[in-house]
Amino acid sequence: LIIEAEDQNGWKDVEYVMVELAPQEDNFDSKIWFFPRNNTAWTDSPFITILTNPDGSSKAKIRNEDGNVLLDPFESEFFIDLPIVLDWGLPFGQQNTPVFEIKDLDNSEVYSESSFRQSWRYSDDIQLDIRGDLVNDLMISPIFYDLDAPYSRDIRKGSVYPGDSVSFKGQFVFSEGVLSNVFINPEIELFLEITRLPVEADFNKGYSKLDGEVTTHNFTGGQFNITLNAPGSVNEFDYTFRLINLPTGAQDLTDSKCGGLTFYGCGSFTIKVDGTPPKIVQNSWSAERGDMLDTDPDRFLDEGEMPTSTYHCVDVEVLIEERGSLAEGDVKLKWKFYKDAANSLTWDPYKDAFGLNEQTHILNLTTTGQGSILAYGDCIDLWPENVVKPEITSSDITGNVKLVMWIDAVDGSGSQVLFGGQPSQESGALGIISTTKLHSSSYDFIFEKAQFEVRNLRLVPESPEVGDSVTVEIEVLNVGSLAGSANLSVRSVTNNGIPVLEGTVVSEEISIDQSMWVSIKLEEFRVATTGMYYLVDDNDCTDDDCTPLYNGNTRGDTFNVKVAGDSDSGVSTLLIVVILIGVIAILGIVVVVISRRDNISSDYFDDDDEYEDDDKAYAELPGQSPASAAYISPEMVEAMQRFPQWSQEDIQGYFDQGWDVNSLQEWIDSQ
């Protein structure tokens, strides 16, 4: 009971202070008197006891605002501390507001009507303080701890080793204030009876039979911290507890408050005792390609190799023999890449991307019904996304790079899993060991992916003109170590300009060393061009230097796009010229023949007996002498001399587009 008071002449001037705790209760004396000058307190109430020291002196004190005993008699502001005990079983059923009066040596009494007075309600029902953080699944009261190593992380869900010491800590409080989050402890000595119930043997679980046990623990002030000794045999032991030997009129409401609740420690609790650490079942480990169907026989990584085509999606599973308890979050897959596994030396690209720490993935758990637990993970990314080293390239893998995976698991009693592998400085980096590569968790890290080359490329139509829509047909060959689909993009280049994306195409799956034709239809040509070619790129290339799979310029597959009708006009003109030349030749032959006939006739009549061979003229018929060359213009002759790298047909194509010898020379000089 605390009273805050003030006297300008100091507390030594106060003659007495009187407090009546329950003025509203009829027929009950609740007055307490305190005389500060001789530090004494007394009451005539039969149900109030003023606490005293062992020597019989009163515990009532005058204190300052810091709670220290006040020695200066002239201190005007002070606190009166009156420790009292109310009897149990009082029939107070209403809220009470105390009154008080204070009198100094020189003046009359001063009453408390104008002062603040804390109302109170009597209660003699007590209960266990039961609280928890449901959001974070934590105990607040009561709390259980494993005091011996290996430590159980959560006794509620786990287990302890045989013979471990377990701390059982909590408090009893008055029930009246619990709903208002006001926790007031009873000051008297209390006795807690804890009963361990008997258990039966279960040979399938390795459980032993054990009789029950009852222990009694006393404590004062409502708060307790009791150490329990777990049995030395393996089983699941149930405990109950209750207060005994309560004062007359006091009630323990714990059982009624806990009725129907499953809160751990609410009137009862269970301690699982397990002395067997979990261990990996031999030959139960497997890692598979997570991006393949379950029915695909190529899923299994049974050659002791982890390819780059798989390391972003790996399915793993392993059986763990465990009779005690393993909870979600207790079993983790860990892994790391090493350049020297025997000496635990981290691979440099891994160190650049992730540092020296291992990567971790929490495995899912499911019971098998055979005394073991299946731990598994689906499509685990062994090289999670990072900006330093997003992907591994073939040039990164030099020497014998090892991927080591291991199981890090601790059961409910805090015991580490056996045979799960664990890198150490002494033994090097070791995974799960097996006589077969299929069930070992150490792998050679290899570069494996589908890689492609462009074997052929053709255009349809072969000689496009303005207005034509071209289809590019590409023959793709898989020269990699894995079947896959080619993801290609086609770009066009004109006059050695900037490449322009024309479109993309994705093939069906191409087996190793097999080829496939793919095609992509491009937009129609709108203008005439010269010196045009195509580039074909692999969109899945992750190397630092991704060169095109096909370069029409280096392959000599450049072409021109002519104006529609130019080629037909040239052919028609050439045909007309040839026909005219033929007609002229025929007319010449006819003239020569007629001339001969005239000469023969003249000679016949003039000199029948003389034949002069030198005077005879013979016509040169087509085919009897080498054919005269087709007509070539002087401009074409000059162009062919200046530009030997082009054929006559190429030069004619440029002429048809309006180019002349000088403009072509200027264009070449500018390249």
C-alpha cells in the first residue's frame, strides 16, 4: 500500500496517517494507522496483517520518490510504504475506493476527498499465468528449457536426451487482473505437485516401460523455476501439475481455465526422451533433373556428374532414420562448389558470386510409416540469381570442379544427423558416401548444353526484288552435348550498315549431331538495295563473346534487291539485239550467195575453161568460224577493269539501279 503525501514543514511534522481500505464494506474494519515519528503501524482489523521484519519491527517506511528510505526530516514530499496482507476468503464482492486522513502536530486533520485514490477489488482466486505468442509460435508463460547439451530447440515439438535436466518456469497470479493484463502474484508460500504418469513399452518405437512419479516443489512470491530430471529411458512422458495445501478460502482455477485448451504447459505437458540421433539411410540419396518428366529415364544423375544444363533445377530426396522427432525446418540441404574438395578450397567463380559460405535450402518432410522420414526438395536452384556471376560459361570450368551437397539436420533433442556428409578442414569436403554414383552427393561439375551451328541458309525467292516477301530457310546443326531447341534471331545488314533485327524463330528439339531446317518469313522489300546479307544469332548464348552463327558477308552470300521489271527488260533487250544480229548475218549470207552466182554465171559465158581459185569468194556461215563476241559497252568494259571483285551480272545490277562507274568508285573509296 503506497501513499504519496506532502507537508511544507517536513515529514517529521506529521503526527499520523490513517487509511481505510474498504469504506464501502459494512461491518468490516479496514483502517490502518501509521505514525512516521516512531515508524510504527497498527490496525484493529481482524483480516489485515501488517508485515514485520524478523526482529518484529514494522516494515512500514517513509521513502523518497526514488524508493529510498528518507532520512532528512525536513523533506516536504514523501511516500509512505505500508506492506500488508489480507486474509483469504473475505466476502468482499465490490470495487472499493479507499479514504485517508493526515494530521500534523500543529493543525487539524486533512481528509482525502480532493485527492486521487486508486480503486481496487478483492480476489482470492489464483491461476497459472498462461500466455503465448501465437503469431511467432513462442511460449511466454510457462516456459520449458533443455539445460543439457545437445540442447533441444523446442521441447514442445522436440525431445531431450535421457537424463537431461529440464527447466520448468512460470508464475501463479490472481485471476481478477488477468483479462486486463495485470499480473499480481500471491506473496505466500505455495506448493506445486508434479506428477509423471506411468508409460508402457512399445518395441516398434524402442520405448521402455516406466512407473509414474510424484514430486512436490515449494516457492514464494508466486513465481517458480523448477528443474525436472528427464527419465533415463526412451519414451514419451506425460506430466500433470497442481497447487496443493492452499490457505483456507483460496482457490486454484488453473484446471477450469485450461479445460478444452491444447496449450502446452496449461496444467499438463509432455517430454519426449530420445537417445538415438537421426541418420541417413544407406543408398537412399538421389538427385534428378527437375525439368524432366518423372517417367523420363534420363532424369537420374547416375554418372556422378552435375551438368550446367541441370544445375538451375535439381530434385533431391533422402531417407532419414529417426525415432524421435524431426520438424519442418530441421532438415536442410547445403552445397558448395570446390576447386579442390580434398582441401576444402572454394571454386573461384562460386567465391566471386556467393563468398565462402555454403548455400542452403530447407527440405520438405513426410513420414514413410517405417520408422523413417523422407526429406525432399523440388527444382532446387544450385546457382541462385546474383549480379556478380549470373551464369557459368564453358571457359569458367577449368580443372576438376566438384559440387558437394550434404544434409544438415538436428532432431528434437539437438542431435546432429549421422552419415549426412559435412565439409571439414580435417577430412575435406565430403558429401553422402555410397558405393554407387547414383546415391553419392558429390558430383563433377561439367559444362553441358545444346550448341548450334548454321550449316546452310537459303532465300526464297533466290533473287528477291522490290515488293517480294522473302522466306529465310536455315539448316541448324546441334554440335553440343545435349538435345535442345535452337532459339535464333535473324538480322539484316545493308551496305555494311548497322544490323537490323528482322525476326526470331525457335526450332523443335534437335538431337545431338542432328540437323533441322527452320524458316522465318520476313517483311517485303520496299526499296532496292545492294550489298545486302543476313546474320543469324543464338539468343541463348551466355558467353562473354557471342559471335553470329551465320554471317552472310563472310560466307560470300551477299545479294542485291532490284527494282521489279528491270531484269525482264534487260533480258528482252538482249534477246532483241541477238535476233537483230542474226537477221543481219542471214541477210549478209544471202547477198554473198547471190554475188557468187552472178560471178559464176559471168565466168561461164566469158571463159569456160579457166578457173581462178584466187578469184573465188566464199561466205562464212555461222559455226564455220569462231563466233564473234557479244557486244559489251565501253562503260561495262571500264567497270569490269576497275572492279574485278564483281561479276558482269553484279555490275549490270548496279547499272540497272542508276549507278555509274564513278559513283561506284566513290562508294568503294568511302568503305
